[in-house]
Amino acid sequence: MVKVLFIYTYILYGICKFDTRVLDIVGVYTESGFWGIAFHSSWIPRKERDPFCFDNMKFMKLGSKPDTFRSDGNNVRYVASELATDIAVTVGDVKFYLHKFPLLSKSACLQKLVASGNEQNCDEVQISDIPGGSVVFEICAKFCYGITVNLNAYNVFATRCAAEYLGMYETIEKGNLIYKIDIFLNSSIVHSWKDSIIVLQTTKSLSPLSDELKVDGLCVDAIATNACIDVSKVDWSYTYNRKKLPEENGNDPNFNGVKSRPVPKDWWVEDLCELEIDLYKRVIMSIKTKGIQSHEVIGEALKAYSYRRLPGFSKGVIHSRDVGKYRSTVDTIVWLLPAEKGSVSCSFLFKLLKAAIIVDSGEMAREQLVRQIGQQLEEASLNDLLIRAAEREDVMYDVDMVKKIMNKFLMQDRNAEYESEENKVQEIQRPGILTDASKLIVAKLIDAYLAEIAKDPNLPLSKFVDLAETESCISRPTHNGLYRAIDMYLKEHPWMSKSERKRICKLMDCKKLSADACMHAVQNERLPLRVVIQVLFFEQLRGAAATSSGTSTPDLPKSLKNPNDGSHRSSRSAPTNPEEDWDSVSATEELKALKTELAALRLRNRGDIRNNVDNEAAISKMKGLMKSKRIFTKIWSSKAAIGENSGSDSSESLGSANPEEAKSTPSRNRRHSVS
């Protein structure tokens, strides 16, 4: 009977607890000789290794006899021995000439195969589906012969599966291969950070057996446990992928031997990038279940994995001819995203959204990204918003997606809470959680986005207007950005009809244009004349208010603000050309006069006219202002008379809510810029 003496690692560790350096060894003595399990370790202080090992790879040494396996060509292996071989085992393309006794004493499977062959007077056995193939079978055969073999993280799981296939159980012989490998896995592999990751990777190719043997679950739990330990117990120099610092390599002359660099909480994220997405998902889920790591650290792990596993992700694209194979990766990363706001950056979420569009992810994944982006849209940049449209579309950018994101952002201000009281459902409107600062940031961002997409000649006016109207609920001190976007759209779409120009210009408030924007607008021949008149009017009133008592800027006269109301319009007007130029040609001289007065007022405001301006100059200025008002009235009176003869061509005010589209007819002569 075999007498086995096991010396476990933790016993040796306890004996040597007063020593500052230890080497883990497990040895077994049997009647047939010595086999040992040596957990190779650098000489590392115990305080840096306890409770988990982040050091060099562990290995297990089995047997003590020299290697007597020889090759005869590429596909023949045999044992060099004085005794002739009595069995041939074919594994795949390789044939092994071996002896029955050492094999049958440890393998239940070979016992059955040989017994079956004896009935047929055949000394040859076929094994075609053994896990690991001929390489792993040779390891098992050498173990049967007592020949020295070394197992490590790369081959231990395949060997364990092959031993299971061959039936190398304790019931066949005490101290059999399965038992020894299980000791190695449970006492060493699961306590080593690097080895547990490697073993988990090797289970991918042997997934059915890994589920049955539960080795993958053992490694997943070990990795998650190691990732959640206190960082004070982690020796960062032994992580899987991180390059050592100069002081860790002994190359830093200023390093005094004291560990001063703290270990970050996300020290483990790069190592997990080695895992395939299905294994990575299991590990992250296990880490999240433990509830120790913060959602920011989980987000950082997902970010690192995305940059490592998705080619071109940093640029918001997927560089691959077969982008479909990355769909599972993108969908899984989105599914693993923490729900808490700020777990990942808004820029990262936009990159994920662009990747989801490229790989054609499901609607659920896109909606989740849109919702999370909307919660932190104020962190985005213009480049983030530039989402390319699908190839089948004519436009350059996906404006509808940005509109969805904008609606999600604004929805935070419209959250309602219902509660039941006395069988009545009442709606209680909670105050918005959005700050004025975040709203202004987003409004400025959308204005910049509108200016960028306006350069697309194929962009429909409806998409531009719909997005601009989405941000109209945000009160802004200036509409300069919106004016720039409108001007860019008019410049890139010169074929727009008069009614379309009126519709797009209604988006901005002329009273909220700066002085520089007003000066540009009055000389902008792309704007409808009505807009120019409004800009001149408000600029004059602003200049007058600045040089007088400081009264606020008044509103437009009622006749100019909403000229379609009142008796000026006849309900029975004769039909005429709807594209007839409603800008009266006779008003050119009046506009020039207005512009001259505007320039004079601006010179006074800038200090070009010194303090020696007497009362007569002030009176003259006010007379000029009154004269300009009469000019506006005169201009509108002439247009009202034309409106009585033009019917449907009467222009609606820029403040109207529902503009009417005019039918396409030959356009009027282009108006020259006011100069």
C-alpha cells in the first residue's frame, strides 16, 4: 500500500512564520519514488505577498525520472526502454508506442479501450477527442511512467481536462493526477493574480469541460476577490501588464528603498483586458456583485477594455473589414456601464455610441447610451456631437440622434412626480435639477453644432430648424452663435426660397445680437430685408439708450412687429406672384440714411466724439431718431399697400409662431448688400 505524506504549503508557511523570506514547496513521498509540487516564488518579503500573490508564475513539478520519450519522425513517439512496447495509442496524427502496465494502473479509460482491443486481438487504441490533443496526452503518459513533468498556468487546465477524459481518479490509484492538479489549483493558482487570469483564458477553448469542472467559476471568483482587496496589501510591481517604474527596477539613484508611490484603486483594469468579452463580463459582474469597488473604478475598467479591444475606438470609429464581430463587445460594454452619473466621461459615452452605430448594435443599447449622455451633456465637446450618418443617407451627420440626446438633457427639467391623495392623482412638478450654467453651456454647444452641420449642402431645413427649436426653451443672453449658424446655412444653401429664409431667421432674437453681430447683419445680403430693419431699429434704440438716461430698449412698433394684423391687410386681395419682392426698392435710400445714423451713434458710444458735444447736438440726435421712426413707418406703409395687392405674399413677422411655406416661383433679383 502506498504511503503518502503530504506537506502542505500553509504548514510550511506556519513553520517559517518568523522568517522574512519563504519558498513554498509541497512534497509527496511514495514507495515508487518522489514527486513534488514546487510553487516557484521569488524571494519576496511576506508582507508584500500576504494574503494574495502577485509575483512570478507558479509551476508544479511531478515525478523524478528522466525523460525517455523519443521521436521517430514527426508523428511517432516511443519510450526508450529495454522492454518492448506492447500497445500503440493513436492521438490525432501522432502514434505513441507505450507499455500497458504504467498506463492501465492509472487510467480507467485506457483500461476499457485495451480490454476492448484484446477482444478483437488488436494492440492499437484510437483516441481522437482528448482535450489538448497529443501534447497533453504525452504529459499524462509521462506522469504514468513517473517521468518529470512541469505544469503551469498555461497547461494545467488542459491537463486537468485530459486527466478527466482518461479517468485518472483516486479510485484507480491513490495520489492520481486529478487529485494532484486540484491541489495545485486550489492552493496556488487561485491565490496568484497573474496565474488565475491565464488559467481563465485557457478555459475558453475547452468551455464545455470548464463548466462541468467549474474551474472557470473558481478563477472568476479568485480574480474578482483579488481585484477587491485593500490596495495597501497590493504590491503594484507584480501586476500583469504594468511596466515597472525606475525605482522598482533599481535604476533610480534617488530611490531609498522606501515604497512611496501609492497604489491606485484601478491597478487591475489593464490586466483584465487580456480576457475575451464573455469571460470579461463574468469577472466584472462578479466584482460589481461584491459591492466593494466604486462605480468610477468600474467605469475606468470598461474604458480601458474598450480602447484595447476595439481598433480605432479612440477616434470614434472601428477599423476592421468585419465590424460585425465587434457587436458583442460593444453591446456587452454598454450593458456593463454603471447607471450612476459620472461613472464614465461624456466623451467616452459618445465614442461608445458612435461604435454602436457602426457595428449596428440593438436599439436598447443605443437608447441606454442616449439616456446616459443626456444626463451629462454639458461635459461634451463639438467633436463628440459630430456623429456620422449612415452610408445610405445623403446628409453628413446624424442630426436626429443629437436631437434625441438634447431632449433627454432637457427632460431632467421636466421630471414630474405623482402621488395619490384622497383617491385623487395630483401632479407635483419638482424643480429642475439642471443649473443655469449647464443650460447655457449646452445651448452654446448646440449653436456650434448647428453652425457645423449648416455646412452640409444636403441638410434639410426642417432638421436644422427642429434642432434649433429644441434649445429655444433655454434663455440665453446672446444669440450670436445662433446667428452665425443661420448665416452659415444661408450661405451654403443659396437656392432657398424667401419663405424658407423667413422661417430660419425667425429662430433668432434680433434684440440679443451684440454690436458686432448687428454690424455684420446690416451688411449681410443673405438676410431678408425685414431682419435687417429689425437689427437697425434695435441697434439705434440701444445706442440712444446708452447715450441718454439709460432707459431700457423699447420694443418694435406694433405695425412692424406684427404687420399681418389689423386693417392693413385685405381679406380679398387679388392673387399675385408669391415670390414677389416684398422689399420695396424705394427703401434703399432710407436704409442708407439709417445706416449713416447708426454709424454716427456708434462713434459717439465709442468716445470718438468728445465731451464737448453741446445740447444742440443731442437735440439733433433725438430728431434723427424720430426721423428714423418716421422712415420705418413710411417703409411699412408702402409694404402694407403692396400687401393689399399681393394677398398671400404678405410676410409674417419674425415673431410669428406658424410660418406658411410659399410655392416655388421665379425668385426676385438679389438684394445688394447695404454699404
